[in-house]
Amino acid sequence: MIKKKRTLVLNFVKGGGLGNQMFEWAGGLAIARQLGMDYEWDWPDSGKRDYALGEFGINSVPVDPYTMVFNQIRLRGVTATAEAIERIKASEHERVGIRCPFQEERCFSSVSDEVRRAFKVSPIVPDTVAGCTPVSVHVRRGDYVGHPRLDVVTEKYFQNAVRLMRRKVVAPQFFVFSDDTDWCEVLFRGEEDVTVMPRQSPMDVLRMMVGCDAHIISNSTFGWWGAWLGEKGLVIAPDKWQTHPGAYGRWEPVPDRWSRSAGTKADTAPPRHERAIVYPWKASGQKWDELKFSLRSVEKNFLDDMCPIYILGTEEPGFLGKNGGESRVKYLPAWKYAEALNTGVQLADKVLWMNDDILMLKPTTWKECETPLYIGKIKKGFIDTVGEQKNTWRQGVLRVMKRLRDIGIKEQRVFSTHTPYVFDRSKAIAVLGEFGLWEKFPMEIAYFHLHAKEAKRVTDEIAHEPPFGDARFLNIVDKKITPELKKEVEGMFPDKAEWEGT
């Protein structure tokens, strides 16, 4: 019996523009070719962006049903390709779907010639003075301005890149393409060899970029493709692509052969504090006044009473007072847990990571929180036999465990104890760079396997309900929020803190 050929269906990430769609399609094509699968693609109309690959004759047509086996929109590099392939191989479904940005050349380098043919455009060569070299300059602003992870390119970068291009290329003549032509007119005012082009359709801009002999780009997927498809000589890209290292995993979209220019913003603003306490908080997930009482417990029992406390949440808690920002407890908006984690671990050199379900029952110091607690050890063979997980948190835990095994850490523990975690900023950034970041990322499991010098198995340090015994921490479990527990907690922490409203 002849085995039927399987089909890979690329499900586009919602809302992506032309450059994003090109990366996704190319990444999916490479996987399909490597696994010998038929290839289809499915466009989920979100109302934000139109399907754009029809300009290349790559039309979107309805597809038959399929089963999603890989859905990762935060990881963007070649590690995502490897994981997608692993998921596809492990699946028994005939038609499998994947969703991922795949924003590196290495994601599709095995089929790069086929990609160039698929995305072939008729170049438009700009009118230049005889003997001059046409150079495209792509300036992406728009929604990048103020973006927490992608707002890295400055005026200084473009000025440095133009100077570098003048040294490396014979008589360059620059043609600037941007979604903010007014800003570019001011930036390049008085530069006789620079022409700011009027706004045009994306395909016309792409054709003109391809018609140039050298390129300067922003940290933009669209600019990337204009340079890659029109690559004849020097390409200059920003020396960093994202503000926070590791925000999108081990992602390096700039090929080694391209040049890098400085002038971008720093990776992250210098740490605001030596120490800080951070709470991620989802307002809709609150079951009681647990956040307020957790904060009161810190105010009473944590012996560092000078370090600031940050709530990174979906909305500002109503009990916070309005005192002109002088309060020890401060609120910063964060709409997703991944955003809160990425920002929170970088607010200070040393961060005490709390949750609203953790209360301190005894006087506690930094030192007493620095030895991580673990629940138990992972049994041998567990990772390979546990099976597929439906719970997204457990999926993330299993994913981290597999990655730890791949980098040589065979003996693993469960560090998810719902106690305070102490993270060092530089080490946390390294962890995000190694593992990437997603919405249910178990930071403590990745971090403490790599950086814990010693760890202690949890015994009587945690209580979940009265009586608390000798426990140092109370972990409030939703199903155990009884009238008895509420009365006990309210009696232990009855006094309003100075940061609470009247």
C-alpha cells in the first residue's frame, strides 16, 4: 500500500504586513521541502492587514481542514524551525498546520534559490547621475516609534550608515523610502546626494529597492526583503534589532555577510535600582484581595523597606493612592505576562519576583529568598514518556525541560514553588536570550537550572491554609480561599500601608 503524502499548512500570523508574510511563507516552504510534504497556506483575515503575496502570484485559496501542531509567534529564529519540524514528525495527522514568523535567512536558506524565484520582481532602477551608485535607505517609523521592543533606530544610526556607505561605495546616491517622509526631510536636509521619495505602494518600493546596488535598512522585515532580493553589494543594518535582548528568543535576522552600523538605542535603559520587588498582575484573575494583602505582608515582614515595589499589570489596582508618584509601590502597564516578565526582570540589578498569591508570614531578608526551593526531581525518562500536554503552562514547562536536556542538563527539578524568586538582571537577560520568551514561559525553571548555585527541597517553608505552623510563606490557592483563611490573613495584616488610598 502506497503511503499518502502528508501536507503542511502554513497558518499566517494575524496582522502581519508584506515583509512578515514573505518570511512566514519562505520558512514554511523550507520545512515542507525538507520533510517531503505538500505545501499549502491559510490566510486568517484579521481585518488589520490584507493578504499581500498575491502580488507574486502566490494566491490564498481555501484549504481543507488541518490540525495545528506548532503555534509560536514569539520565537522568530532558526530554533523555531527545528521545533516545528520536531512537532510535525511527532504528529500522526495527515494535514498539519504551523504558525510562526520564521524571521531569519537560516530558516529558509536550504531553499533560498526557490524563494528568490517565488519573490522575483521587475526592478525599477532610480534615475541617478552618471557614474553614481544608487543606494536605497529604508526608514521604518510608524508603529515602531515608542514600541517597547522594536524602537531602536535613531537619527544617529542613519547618519553613521550614510557616512559608512560614502566610504565604501563609489559615488553613492541615496534614495530614501519611508512611512514618515516629513521626518526624513528634516533628517537629510541639505544632503545633496539624498532624495526622499514620495510615499508609494509597498510593491513599488520593493521594486525600487531591488533596483538599487546597495542598501541601508531599519530593523524592518520589509526593508530586509528589499535588501535581500536586491543584494548586489553592501548592505548596512542596525547593530541591534530589538531593544530587550531575548525578547523574541535567539533571533538574529541580519546575515553575517551584511555590515552593521552603530547609533541605535541602548539594549535597555540602565537598571533603575539596585534592588526592586516586582509583581506581575492580571486584574481579571483576582479571586479576592490577595494582591493587597501580599503587599501588606511585604511592607510588614520584608526587611528591605527601601527598595521600590512595581506592579506590572493589566490595570492599576484601585487601592493604590494617588500621591504624585512618590509612593514606594508603583504601577506600570503590561498587557501580557510575557511583557511583564521581560520588563520586570530588568527593572533592577536584583529583582525579587513575587505573585499576588504569595504572602510573607515572617521577617524575611533577600538572603532567605536567594536559595531557590524545588518540589522534587524529574524522574528519568519522564520527558520522553509524558505525552502531549493540553495545558499551555505545562506545554511551556515541557518545552523548557527538553531545551535544558539538549544543552546538557540531564538532572532536572521542578522549581515552580510559588515562593519569591530572586533574579539577577544580567543572568535573566541571558536566560531569555537562550530560551526565548512566550506567554507561559516558566522563567524559574530555566533560570535556576542554569544559575542556582544551590537549591533546597521544599519542606515546611510554605503553607496553603491555616494553621500556618512554621511556614515562612503563604501560597493562596484559589480553591482554598475560605472564610477561615480570609479572617486569618485580615487579622495578620489589618493595617493600611502608606501607599493605599483613603
